[in-house]
Amino acid sequence: MQRTSSIGRCVRMVAAACLAGAATMATAAGYPEQPIRLLIGFPPGGGGDLYGRTIANELGKHIGKPVVVDNKPGAGGNIAAELMTQAKPDGYTLLLAMSGNVGSAPAIRPSLPYKVPDDFVFISQLVETPYGLVVSGDSKIRTIKDYVAAAKGGKLTYASTGAGGAAQIVMEMVKQQGNLDVLHIPYKGSGPVMTDLMGGLVDSFFAPYTPLMGQISSGKLRLLAVSSEKRIPSMPDVPTLKESGIDVVMTQWYGLAAPKGTPKPVIDKITQSVKQAMQAPEVLRVYRADGAQEATRTGAAFKDFVLKDIANYKRGVERGNLKVE
């Protein structure tokens, strides 16, 4: 009797597994049957919002249903990330993941309401942009060498758009590598930074440079160096930090993620549609307009990149003894 009972249980378990697998395949085959929501952790109008909306518009054409942007700003993008991890894992809620909410945040905020990578399925990276060190166009500092020389004497300040954010952590790496004495002045947005930078109240600004290209091109700002591995093709005269003797290579990046448990066939369909969308001339035009570069990592390669990014940020946090202020 016991053996018969065991066999019966096994049969039921196999049948249940087959039914679950069939249901998943059926769901994937019909996916998507409704619009897809893309959570973006920033207000409309910024660089992250632009990158997210651009891929959302093109992705909808290839996947067969509209991809609707849902802006959920706050906490450096962490609010949007938390909302995604709480969503049903059915492929109808995606996140514009980025170096802030899934890279630097886990490195400096151990009590986040979500875990990386456990609560995420990393679908595809979209774009990367280096950080840039900028000064006012009227500044007496003309080059990165001038900046380093002045910073050795502890006479400079730098602004970032938030204490404990990705930009501050990377700039702390720059300070450590270059042995620079630069005082951090945190702001709550780039608007106030621009006002004080132009007014001479703060000496420099460290941030992703692409949203600043208008002011850089007009001469209102001067870009001293970028944090990429190589020089930006559109700005060949701007050196990298690395070639300037400061061995820091970090980028701000954006990609797409889904909640843990989203069926693989659904993820595969999204991935293929993103690949097609990323080949669209309009997407490439927007992404490259300010010097950003499209990124092609998907799946496991994207996840590995995120884990390495977190590890780099953690080293910066530990060496700089940084804490959320």
C-alpha cells in the first residue's frame, strides 16, 4: 500500500509539473495580451527618462503591444525598483534598471527593501555613459592637470546630485586614486548645482556628462575628463581619468529588468524584441546624440556586469568610509 501511495504521489507531482509547464508555455505563446508598464525612477525630462521612453516607444512596435512609461521618481530610482519587485512576475511590469538603483544603492544601503540580484531578472542592457568632471566655462582651471594640482592643496569643492549616490561614490574613488583633497557638497538636483557652479559657489561638478552636453558645447561648462576606458569619439580632445593618472573606469548605465519568477519564454521574447528595437536608427540616434554608447549585454552577461558593478561601488564605499547622510 505504501509503495502504491508513493507511486501515486509521484504521478501527481509529475502531472502537476507538466500542467505548470504547459500553462507557462501557453502564457508565453500569447504574450503580450495587454500593454506593458515600464517603471522609470525619475521625473519626465531627464536623461534616464529619455533613454527609457526611447526604448519603450520602439519596443512596443516589435513586441506587439504598447510599452507605457510610468514615472515613479524618488530615492535615486529606488522607489521604482521596489515597486517592480512587488509586481506580478508575468512580463507586464518592467523596470528601467540603472547603476544607481541596482548598482550603487546595494553597495551603500544594506537595508534596501529589495535584494540584488535575487529579486531581479536582468533582461538587457541598453546604454552606458561615462561620468564627467566639469567646471564653469569661466573657471581658471583649464585642464585635468590644473584640477589635480589645485586639489592637492585642498582648495577645491565638488558638487553631486545627492549624498550616497553613484556619482559621489565614483568621485571618492577618483579622490583616493589621485590623492586629491576635494570637499563634497551634496545637492538635491542638477538645477541648483548649475546655478552655484556658474556663480562660483562650488568649483566643480561630477556627474554623467551626457545631460550636460548643451552647456558644454555652448562653453558654459568645461569638461575636464571622463571616466570611460577610452576617449569619447565625439570629443577626442577630452582625456580620460585613466590616462591622466587616475585609474578609475566607471559608467552610468541603463537596462531592462523584470521581477524574479517571470517565465523564461516571456523573458526570451522581450529580449529578442529589445534586440530588434536597439537596431532602430532613431534609438541609436537618441542614444548617441550626446556621446552615450549602446550596450549589448543580455541575460547572464548582464547579471555578471551588475554584480561586478556592485563590487566596484562597495570598494569605493569602504575605502571612502561612506555612509548615507
